[in-house]
Amino acid sequence: MASTVWRRVAVALIVLTGCAACASLPVIVPDLARRPAKAVPLEGAHGPLGAERSRAILARLAERGQPTDIFERHLALEEAITGSPLTTGNQVTLLQDGPATYQAMLAAIVAAREHIHLETYILEDDEVGQRFAQALIERQRTGVAVLLLRDSVGTMRTPPAFFERLSEAGVQVLEFNPVNPLHARGDWELNQRDHRKLLIVDGRIAFLGGINISSVYSGGSFSQRSRLRPGGGPAWRDTDLRLEGPVVAELQKLFLAAWAAQNGPAAQTRNPFPAPVAAGRQVVRAIGSSPDEPYSLIYATLLSAIGSAETSVQLTNAYFAPDPQLLTALEAAAARGVVVRLILPSQTDSWLIFHAGRGYYERLLRAGVKVFERRGVVLHSKTALVDGVWATVGSTNLDWRSFLHNHELNAVVLGAEFGAQVQAMFDADLAGSDEITLAQWQQRPLSWRAKEVFARLWEYWL
């Protein structure tokens, strides 16, 4: 009887999500010998920069980096990835955990004068969600155009009345890929989800990362006093970015394209692309991925960065179920002497993906990859730092779902100045983590091994 039930579940999942053979990850082969024969083109506040200006900016960045050609190699590989341009003149602020991020987001919303664009996977009807809803309604009432794109699955538990209240106040609310096929506005693909987290205010300020809008983020993660959320439960550890400068226009393009692709009402936005203004000195690329594209640009650029690594690869990620190519890239980096360190969760809200990832620990440890588990919090962060000069923060997990099925969003920031900030954050997380050794892992309980085997049967759909 039990086997029959499991067969029916498997058939249902395959029908709903599509056959695994229908989608696969591409083979990405980074050109490790690539060198920039000419100045890498940059986009500034007033469009493409000339070769001389680009060379000058990149030379200053390189001076702050490693004393080798590491920066140039990562710059060349990043420039080779098609998609949005590398932009200069940006200011990037690293935000850690929910309280700091929500404070910065709400401050930007309150100061909005023309429009607010919010794209999110989860928006809950709780204390945090109500704060955001009220702030959006108040700005809408003053004449600010507010657009909200929310994922159907991610907001499934949020009562319809929550969104009806927003709509009645004039906020344009659009449901991404409705779960109910009767509400579909085009091709119905249940397995395609909008996992992006993006807020754009007046086309000048943007926020992105891994943080949803939910009270699970009410606690901080670095002080002992804040590791429990109000009402109990461990704090969630996550990371976001606040961005200003020319890269915001690239994020705006991604939002408006996602809105248009849902075939909803026309976006009522005044002046979506204000004249860009240089806000800082960071070189940033915005990368959006979609299942409709031949392959994930985020996946391609991550593999390229790991394949080009010379000194270090440091990944912090919430949901780890790597495909064979990512595993090989990590093993190859460790084999050539690169220090490869992964910070992964010790507790999670998804036990299947948690145990699927643990099923790869022994292979990685044998290859020389160092694995750590973050203790005392629910790790939800998705960040990477390679050679101290290539950093990314976003919504993308290291699993099949993010690379194949989800719409995701990351920012890549180049340069040692921001890299040092990410390194400090990684070191703080490392101090709050426990290292997993090969000898220790080989002594794990038989029940853990059984869960790993079972979970890996489902990793393509997780």
C-alpha cells in the first residue's frame, strides 16, 4: 500500500513539474586563459564609458585588489557573460538580517515621490507584512504609483483579504503564475516560481537579496540576545543589498519585464527611468535568470568565477543540492590549491533539501572542501566571495530549483573594497559555525544516512 502511494505521489509530481529530462543544466566551460585584450566596457551614469575612462576606473580598482592579475581575470570573465552591462558609479550597502533591512526599505518607501516597485516571493499577513502594506497604502494615497508583483505559491498562505485591501487602496497587485490554472493569463507552468526579492523606489534606490517580507526575520542573528524572534523561534540569518547608481536602471528593466510577462494590467509608472546619477564607485552587474532562457546567467557566472578562482572560494547558502557540474567545479578548485569553504545550515525549514545537501558532504570533504554548519539560527543567506574581488548577493540557492525552475535575481560586485566587507561578514558567520570533519561525518547515525538517500531522490524537484 505504501509503495503504491509513493508511486502516485511521484507520478503527480512529474506531471505537475514536468519530466526531469525536459530540462537540464548547460555545460559551462570557463575560458581560464582569457585576458582582456582591451579595456572592458563599463556603463556609467551617462551611458557607455570610453576606453580611456574605463581603463582608469579599472586600474584604480585593481590597485585595491590582489597583487596579481586576479582582478583582471574575474573582470574579463564577468564581461564575457552576456546580459546586462557592467555598470560603474554605484553605491552598494551590505545589509544583514531582517531588522536592518526592513528599516532601510521602509525608510526608502516613506521617502518615495513617484513610484514603488516591489517583487517578492513571500509576503505574509503578520506584523512585518502589515507594516509594509500600510506604508505602501499611505504612499499610494499621496499619489505615488505602487506596483506589487507577488508569487502565487510563496503567498499562498496569505489571506486574499490582505491583497484586496492593497488593491482597494489603488496599489496594482499582480499574482505571478497563479496556482489556480483558471486564473492563468498565459501558459500555465506550476513549477515556475518568482523567487526574486526586489524593491525599487523612484528608479533611484533598489534592494535585493534573500529576505522575504515575514516576521520570521524579526530577530537578529549575531548577538546572543537577538537570536530568538519575538514570540520564540530561532532568528533567520539573511543578507540583502541597498543599491544606488546606474545599476538601478538595469534592475528596473528586469522588474518591468517580469511584470509585462505576466500579461496583467499595464504598469502605471511615471518616469520609470530617471536620469542616472553616479552615487559611488562600485562596479556592479544585475543578473536576472528565468526558466524561459537557454540557461541561467547566474549559474554561468558563478561557475565561471569558481573555475577562475586562484586563492579562495567562500559560499554561504541556505539550500544546497548541487548538480554534478557545480560539485566538479568546487572539487577542481580545491585540487589546484584554492581554499574552498562552505557555510551551510545546521537547521532549516525544509528537511528534504537539508538532507539532500548533507548527502554530498563526504564527497566534498574527501576532495579537500571545508564544510561548516551555522549554528543557533536558520541560515537563509545566499552569498559568494571568490578571491576577495568577486562577490555576489541575491536570491539564488545552490540547487536545481534555483538554476532550472525559478526566476532569480543577483547582483555581482567587483573589487576588493566591497569584497572586504563580504569577507568580514563571512568571518563573522564562520565564528558562529561548527566545522564538519571527514572523520566526524563518517560516524554520523544510520538514520541520517537514510534521510540523505531518500532526500536525494527528490532533489531535482525540491
